[in-house]
Amino acid sequence: MREITYAQALREALDEEMERDPNILLLGEDIGVYGGVFKVTEGLLEKYGPDRVIETPISEAGFVGAAVGLAMTGKRPMAELMFMDFAWVASDQIFNQAAKMRYMSGGRVKVPLVIRTQQGGGRGNAAQHSQSLEAVFTHIPGLKVALPSNPYDAKGLLKTALRDDNPVVFIEHKLLYNTKGPVPVEDYTVPFGQAAIKRPGDDVTLVSLSRTVLHALEAAEAAAEEGIDVEVIDLRTTVPLDLDTIVQSLKKTNRLVVAHEAHRRLGIGAEIAALVQEHAFDYLDAPILRVAAMDIPIPYSRVLEDVALPGPQDILDAVRRVVA
Amino acid sequence: MSLKKQDLLRMYKTMLLIRRFEEQAVQFSLQGELRGSLHPCIGQEATNVGAVFALRPDDLMTCTYRGHGHCIAKGLDPREGMAELLGRETGCSKGKGGSMHWTDPAIGLLGENAIVGAGAPIAVGAALSAKLDGSDRVAITFFGDGAINQGALLEALNLAAAWQAPVIFFCENNLYSEMTPIANMIGTETLAERAEGFGIPAMIVDGYDVIEVYEKTSEAVARARAGGGPTFIEAKTYRLFGHMVGDNEPYRTREEVEEWRARDPIKTFPERLQKEFKIAKKEIEAIREEVEAEIAEIARFALESPWPKVEEIETFVFA
Ligand SMILES: Cc1ncc(C[n+]2csc(CCOP(=O)(O)OP(=O)(O)O)c2C)c(N)n1
Ligand SMILES: [Mg+2]
């Protein structure tokens, strides 16, 4: 199969869906002539014109709100937040408006809106440009949340997001855009709520998401050399969350590690640990371990950022501890 | 004009120091010594220096990720600035903030900011604080043309008007917000007229004329100090470098850049000093040499500074 980058896979999803459905339109900063700061929307302005690729002022509250209005009146907008951190600027429109419209109206309206953004650290962008916030969106009812870790999922999940009738927060990682992977030419989607087993294993279940999946796979290979057989699960979406795949794996391994780049406190690891002890307590032979970013704003200096964010070594350490 | 020869020379020196500082920072970025994004203020030095020189050392200031010039003009030790860019313990923010988060309350600097528009309400609060204290300190907030479309900034304008806060909204209109021409993003001819809608007096200045920037900003500062409330200043300026290191600038023409470069204050101001103010060429050359020596020392200090201690990674999450 041909290999393309994560950025290219996302672009193909947007392009193919825009071609299929004339109601899909894009809004965001520098997404037109420049093609987006990560080049995901490159070429789309030329192809679809300024009515469907709308360059916005630096007005996140305004254009995300406008996207809600567009969505409520038959359009299918994709609003791009250049960095996840700017979601806070648009937070009322996301949390109080988009997320609740359907429910508050007793089902009278729907909001088929995709908010695409990218998050994560590792590039020295400091505390206001490096946050991983999936847990915040996961917490607020009414939003679906997807976090692809590879080009195949990026394309398939984005297509699902664009076809969904609900607000979807689609979270990319800034260090994944140039990663390559196999992506079929034919149309396909990746359904929400279905985790992927990236590597089968019998000794430890290692649940991860987004870029941390790459670290998890690296750690699993290292663990294999020590005779520990790790099953790596990529969540792919946090809402809906595929608890079943995790529990099935635990029945075999009886040990669970959850790894993510978001802060440890109330991260998705906390939710998974709680769910597992509610639903699968009897299968556990060891305490559940979490690997996550420290509970500090992401520091700038490389010597600090490297420590603040979890890496393959931190995951390997947790895997060793959970089998010890 | 209240500017004396020594002031003019100090203006020139500061502008040049900022230019050379930013060039050195770009160098460090290309060499991989500096991580993350770097947004040089190259081309905007006259705007920065003219405005900041109108302030007192105890006046308060917020600015943006493109704020190195303002901070150095306000008195931030450029060695600490460069050390911050290299993520060192001796940096003004202890290596925790980097290029976009220089902070130094000792010089009234309440922080650069990486969120567009976010510094404006903070400056209004600082101005209100000064007013409540009965002090005559003023606050200034620097922001770009693009920030004019942020809700936080527009709310700040209204708060300042309603409270008659002693604050100057200083907009550096360099024609582009990142890669987008501001002209495509607004419904008015100028940015200044926006402020008038809030009941805030506004003026437009030539950001490439450091003396004009100084004089107009001084008027605004005097009004704020005397209890006359906020002013909005739109400075027409231009960056002679990309939005950030790595920007390949497809959104603007070479001709446009060259047109502004011909007026580059770093080149034209010393000429003006000689012609209009009869300052000797050798005095200007002495400043150039001084700045070169300073830059070498700044770079050395930063490179030789220790890394932050990992044991202190959690320090400063809370007071
Ligand atoms: C709330 C928010 N949205 C978007 C960005 C990304 N961004 C950084 S700088 C910039 C352009 C700002 O333009 P302008 O205000 O004109 O300042 P300039 O960079 O030209 O100095 C953008 C969109 C951001 N940092 N914060
Ligand atoms: Mg600008």
C-alpha cells in the first residue's frame, strides 16, 4: 500500500469529503493562501473557493460560534483552531453552546460541527502552545473526541467526524504531521468507539492514544526483549470510549498501564482506571499504573520539558513495575 | 522637541541593540540552540523604542511573543533575555517560559504573551490598580493588527473607557496577522477608528519614525497620567523578517518588502542623526562598536549559563 504523511492523510479526508458533500466548509486562521500552518488545508482554497474555505480573523470565539450557527442551519462546518491552547478563547461556544444545543432543545436542533486542532509538546513551544486537553473535552457531555495516532486513522476518523451529526473535537498532534504510514486510495472510514490493538501481547495491557502510542510501541518492543509481552491498545476516541477492548485484553493480561501526554491529574488514565475497577476489578492482578505529563504547565527549557512529558522509558519503567 | 542629543543616541543604540539581538537569536534558532518558535521584531525597532521611551521606568507594560524589542527598551537585561531563549537558569523567566514569555516586574514588564490579545485586559487591570493606588503610573499594552479582532482586546477597550483607566493601547500594524493581510479581515479603513467607537481617542503614527512615535506616545502617556483616561495608538510599521523563523513568506511580494527596507530605521535614523541633528559620524560608529561588543557578551553569557535544575521543575506552579 502507498505511504503518505499524517498531514496528507488529513488533507485527503477533507478534500474527498468536500467533494462528496457541498455543505462541508472550512473556517480558520491562515487556512487559505498559506494552506494552514501545518499545511493540512493546502490547495483547498484554489479548489473550492473562498465560500467554502473561509479565512477568518483571529477571532476564535467568533468563528467557532459562527460555525455553530452554520451547523444549526444545514451546513457542515469544520472550524480549525491553530493550536489546542486557543480552544480556551472559544470555550463558551464549544462548551456552553455546541455541546449542549442538541440536548437543551429537546432534540429540535443538531450541531454537525468538527473542530480540528493540534496539541502536545516536545517542540519547546512552552506553556501556552503545548497543552494536551482531551480530558477537558471528554468531561463535557455532548462532544465526541477523536485523537488519531497515525495517517490511516487520521484519514478514516476525520471522515467519520465529518459525517457525524454531532460536534466532534478532532485532536491531532503537532509532532505527527510528518510521520508516514500506509493509507489506502479507496474510500474508507474508521468508526468512533473502536480501539485498535496495535500489538498483541499476553502479559500487560498498555492503553494509549495520540502520539503516545508511538512511545508505547517502542516501550513494548523494549519490554519484549526482557521477556514481557505487552498488548498495546490505541484508544483512537475518548468519546465514545471502547472499554470492551480494554476489558477483553485484561482478561488475558490481568495488568494495566495507561499512558498519555496530558497531565496525570484527572487525565484519561484516571477515567480508565475508574472504569476498569468498576467493571473488571476481578481480572486485575496488580494496581493500575498511569504514565502521564507532570501536573505543571509545560516548561520551555528542553531539560525541563523532556522530564515533564512522558517518553518510552517512563512507559517501560511502568510496564516493569506492573509485572514485578 | 524635548529630546536631547543623548536621548537620540540612546534611542539609536537601543534600536541597534534590538536588531542585533534578534539577528543573534535567529542565528541561535537556525543552529538549534533555541527551540520552539521565534518571532523577531526585526523592522519594528523604531516603533518599539519610540513608544517605550515615552514611559517611565515604573510604568507597567504587557506585550506579545514579538516583544523582545519592547522589553529590552524598557530595561530588561538582554543577557537574561538571551539566556531565556536558550532555556537557561539565568533567563528572565528561569528557562520556564522561553521566547514568548519574558517577564520582569522589576521593570514593569507583566509579561509577553503567546495568546493573541490576552495582554490587553491584563494591562487594563494594571492601570486600574495604579489608579486605585492613587499613583500616576500608567500601563501600556502592545499588540498587533491581528489582535484587534480578538474578543478579549475589544472587551479591554471598553473596560478602559468605562473605567477611564490610565492605559495606552499600542497597536503595531505591520499589515499582516501571521500570513493574513489585515485589510481582508476588517470592515474599516484604519484600526484606530475602531477605538473611537468605544469613546477612546485614537491617533495614527508612522512607526518607522522613532521621534514621531515617541512624541505621540508621550502625549498619550501625559493624558493618562493626568487622569485623562485611555488612548489608542495605531503605528504603521512592518516586519522585515518573516512572521517567525521558517516562514517562507508566500503572502507578500519582494517589492513590498524592499519598499519598506529602503526606509529601515536602523539604516535611515543614523543618517538623519547626522544630517538633521548634526551628530558626528564617529559617535555613531562608536555606538555600533559598543553594540557589537555587547552582543558578543550577551551570546557568551547565554551559552555559558547553566541549565535549570531538574529538581526545581515543580517550583513556581504556585506562589
Ligand atoms: C488566540 C490566538 N489565536 C491564534 C494565535 C496564533 N497566532 C500567533 S501570532 C498570530 C498573528 C498575530 O498577528 P498580529 O496580531 O498582527 O501580530 P504580529 O504577529 O503581526 O506582530 C496568530 C494568528 C495565537 N497565538 N493566539
Ligand atoms: Mg501584524
